[in-house]
Amino acid sequence: MHRLVYVAVATVLTLAGAVPANAAPLLRTAPSVAVAAQPLTTTTDVLSVWGAGPYRIGASLDRLTAAGMIESPVATCDGVVRAGATGTWAGVILLAFRHGRLVEVNTATAPPYSPAGAGVGMSFADLETIYGPRGSLISNDAGTATAYLVRVGARVELFTGHPIRPGVGAFQVGTASFVERDFRQGGTCRGRQARLLAGLRPS
């Protein structure tokens, strides 16, 4: 009996030794996050306070341009440059750079969704259900617009209204000092931003 156990153990060790030490480990597939009964399966599914895909908050405009990842950059005002994305993100997001660094990623489509599953087309009540005490409704300083704000450290998710129908029309992420302040103060660049957003494909 002991000899059989020894032979079995020796066989297992021999087989294990046949596998190269540098063989790649098996990859585990992360579970899909379902939003409105629709699994997130494409590369443009998630927009978070860290950015979207290769478009990371804080990234250099010069570096992204050199990599061919920037389309139609337009200098607006106050050191802000707005641009489109290329590749799978083309027509999905708009980018805002301030003094050469990415400070905002903006979309008027769904997907992408936030990591919590919120996005364009939802109602503010939907957002309150998703975020609970983590988020809140805010108004701009003029009292003419409402948005839903979620703070994540020094960054924010901001969901603004739609100009025609009820609910969320745009979803922005980035630094609070830019995204939130621009909404509250109605920055001089917002008119140009609205025209750029109108060019994104409809959700």
C-alpha cells in the first residue's frame, strides 16, 4: 500500500516538474457588472475618477498627442484645451486639459458607466438609489442648473441634466477643482464644451 502511495506521489511530482517554471498562470475572468440588464463587456464600459482606458486624469497632453491619442484639440480659455479621443473611445468621450494635464473626461453616451453602474440616461432618483449617502444633488451658483455630485477624495463624478429630456445628459469625471468648480461657477468655457458635446453620438 505504501509503495502505491509513493508511486502516485512520484508521478504527480514528475508531472508538475514537466511544467516550465516560467509558465504563465491561469487568468481569472472578472465577473461582469450588469447595468440595466446589460453586461459590461466592451473596452469602453467604465469611466471613473481615474479616467477612461488610457486617458488617465493627470496625463500629459503632449504625451497623448505624440501617441496619436488626441483628435481635434481646441484651445478655449484659461489655459484649457478640449479635444476628442481616438481609437475605441472616439465619439464616446471628450477631454479637457488645463495647463497641459488631463483634468476632465466627459461623455454624453451610455456606456460608459461609473464603477457603481451609473450613467447617461438615468434619472437623478436612480443615482440616489445607486449612491445613497455618497452622493448629493447640487445646484450651480446661479441656481439655474442641477447636477448630481459624488466626491472621491480630490476628484468627482458629476452627472448633469439633459437640455431637452429629464434625467442625466452628461457624465463627467476629474479633479474637483476643475469639474465641480466649472459647473458651480458656469465657467466661460462651458458654451464651447456644450457645442462639442452635441457632436458626440447620441446615447
